[in-house]
Amino acid sequence: MNDRLRFAMAQLNLLVGDVAGNTDAVIEAATEARDRLGARLVCFPELTLTGYPPDDLLLRSDFITAVEEGLERIATATRGITVIVGAPQLADGHLYNAACVIRDGAVVDHYAKQELPTYGVFDDLRYFTPGTSPCVVDVDGCRVGVTICEDAWHRGPVNQAADAGADVVVNLNASPFDHYKSAARESVLRDRVAETGLPILYCNMAGGQDEVVYDGGSCAFDGEGDLMARAPHFDTGLYPVDMERIHGRWTPLEGAIEPSLSAEAVVYEALVWGVRDYVEKNGFPSVVIGLSGGIDSALVTCVAADALGPERVHCLMMPTRYTADMSRTDAAALAEALGVRYDTVPIESVFDGFRETLEPIFGDRPADVTEENLQSRIRGTLLMAVSNKLGGLVLAPGNKSEMAVGYSTLYGDMVGGFSPLKDIFKTEAYRLAAYRNAQEPVIPERILTRAPSAELAPDQKDSDSLPDYAELDSILAGYVEDDAGIDDLVAQGHDRETVLKVVKLLHRNEYKRRQSAPGVKVTTKAFGRDRRYPITSGFGRQSH
């Protein structure tokens, strides 16, 4: 009986719905784990074969049939190593979120996920029946307990595996990124170790899928709760964990431990991965961005260039009489520094044509927000025209602060197929821009220091319509992400009238957010599938 074994964690970037492609990736990784690493076991992320989340694809019988065929292919192709792979499994009329144990040509066992989350971006109970039993498999004398993702956030499943005789627990994951998730995961894993005394191997998915980004960071803890190995965040690969039996107990030996990233670096990388995978997985050759000379479009351009390469980024400056000279200068300087394509398309004559056309209807009514929105919608139309003609995906520049209170134009600056900053508050956009400049100074300093303006009217500033962004973002973070009430926010030191104004704007603009492009989730509660509020609602219209 061996006293030393090598396990491997396959941190993969998968494509939802591409069962055949994901199956190929599993076979390739399992073969490499066996032949190059000499591993006796390789584990994969949650729902490996379908990608996560597959949503209503799970309701299709032909989709489940494709998964079953994929499992058969893996079993045939991966002899000589134990493979634990995530897949939906249909049994006795029930669908389970399963981990299938494959060895020497057959699925020899399976585990059904017990804790099925329904919060945030998760909808497991819509599709799956919870499991009830542990699964412990012998790998050359080491008894391996199998769990899946949310199971590790509760005491029951890991303790159940321990009671069933496990020597070590593996946990298959599709755990989405947010600011605090990496530290939270490792804290939870230490809790499970403290309760059971068992080592845990945590294998996470990597890559972007619509709004969510999986940041990897697969890791291993020993039975004392010490971190013994950590894979890189925002990377893919096979990561070995050597196990040794010492005084009758299996323990992971110390391996490579990738350092944690800074707060700004980890968010910036999430944005880069989210943009890259959305563009690549949906087959777009390039992206198109309206570059205004402001902070948001500058940051989006940097993210896009870093994600795709500057040769795949096309920026348009679309000035009017209200566009400041420094905006044109700074936008051009940024584009030159990054090496992206930059075209200037003046829209003054188009704007005049719209006003002339509408004059019989508008009469002598004074100019107001209508004329401001016209400029934004003209720009949106031009961006979409370039997208249609050249094939690039339009990236919307709006941030979470603006999306929250409706400081954006529907069918104008909101146009686009993806919104990278949708979950980034304005104050954080400045921090991320400063972080990017610390790597390489490409954003003109004036963009970081000048007062933000939509430049849709003479001498316009964002502060004419909104509270200071530091205060606005603090109120929004409390109300949106922490579900704090108005009295709670006032008790924190915010002015009641300001809080009421922000809350009313937030609820009134749900209809805009419902029509907005998806964007990368980086906070604990993002607009989109993470936060589901009704459009038509009396809540928030009056003080409460």
C-alpha cells in the first residue's frame, strides 16, 4: 500500500453548453495529469461538462443525453487514473448536480450535491434535487470524500464524509468572484477543517461566463487548517497536490502557494477576464467604444486593450459644441498611448438635423434634457452602425453609480452588448484607473483629476444633478449591497433628504437597468441576475 500519492486539481475555463468541447478538455487534462504529473486522481470543477450556470439548458432532454455521452467518452479515454468530474445526472426521474467518479472505463460512483443555493446568481433548486448521502472512494488506500461547492459552506456534508470514513475531502466548485470571495472561501474551508480534522482540496473553475467571472484560486488545506497549496487566480492549468500518509493520517504536503493580489489588481483582472471571455466565447472579432475623454470610457478602453490587444479595439470620439478641447486632446492621447484605432466623427450637423426635424413638434419650448439625450442617442446610433458594418461588439461605459440612479441615456450611452463597469462604483473607477496607470502611465492625468461631466450642455458637471460621488457610492453600497434601510443610512451619518433622493432615483430607474447590457460582477450584489427587483413597484417612491 502506498504512503505517498499525487492528486491534481484541474482549474479549467469552460464554455457553457459546449458539452463536446468541455468533454475534450477533461480528457486532455486527465491524460496530462496521469502521464506528465503521475497523478492517481484528478478532480474538476462543478458541472464541468455543462459549464456553469447552464440555466434552462438543463430542462432539455437532448442536453442531458449529450452529457451522458460525454461521460461515456471520458470513461473510455481515461483509464489508469481516477477522475472526479462535475455533471448533471438524471436518476429515477430526478436531476442531480453530481460529481461522477470515473475509473478504468466506467462511472463507479457518484455524489449528489446536498446544499443547493438559491441566493445571488444561483438557481440550483430550480433544476436539481438535493442529495442526501455521502460518497467516499478509495484511491490507492486513501479514502476520498466528495463534496460540491455550497456543501463546504455548511457543516453537514463535510462532517458526513468524515463520519463515512474519509481521509481527505475534495470539493468541486464553480464559485464566482467578488471583492471578498477568496478570503471568505479560505475562511470557510478552515472552519470545515477545524470541525473534522480532515484536509480539504478545493478545485475551482476559471474564466468568464456572461455576468460572472470564476477566478480560480484552487487550494489545499491540511488537517490543521494550514494552507498548503494555492493555484493562481485568473489562470488555468493542472495543479498537483502531493499527499503523504504520516502516522496513519493522510496530509497534503506543502506546494506552490500563489500570493494574493491587491484589492485593485484582483478587480482589474476580473474585468479583463470578463471582457475577454465574453468577446471570445461569443465570437466577436473586436470591440467598439465611444471614447469621450472621461474616466469611464478611458478605463473601459484600457480594460479592452489589455483583454484583447490594442489591434482589436476601435474608439470613436464624437464631439459636439459642448465637447471641451481637453476632452478631445486627452482621448486622442490615451488612444495613442494604448495603440488602439481612433476616429473622430463630429455629430454637430446630425444633432442640428434632428432638432430641425423635431422643430414643428417641439415649437418654442426651451432646450432641456431632451436635447442632451438626443446627443447621446446619436452617438449610440453611430456606434451601433460601426458595429453592424465592421462586426465589433460595442462596450457600454456606464458605471454602477450611474446605472443605479439612472444618470445614463437609454438607447444612448447605454447601447452595447457588454458593460464592463456595470458593477464598478464611480469612486472605484478612479482607483482602478490609478492602478492601471501605476503599471504603465497611459491615461492622461487630467482625466483622473478633472470634475466629471457628461458634456451634453454648457458648463455641465455631474455634481449639478447628483450628490458627491463619495457620498452617493456610500449610500448605494449600503442600500443595494447591504440592504440597509433609510434610517440605517441616516444613522451612519448621511443626510436624510439626500438618502431619500438617491433611493427614489434607484427604484425609479429599474426599467433602465432591466434593458442594460450584462456586465462583470465584482461586488456581493450586482445589478442583473444577482439582484431582482420589480420594475412596477410602489416601494421606494415615498419616505419609509
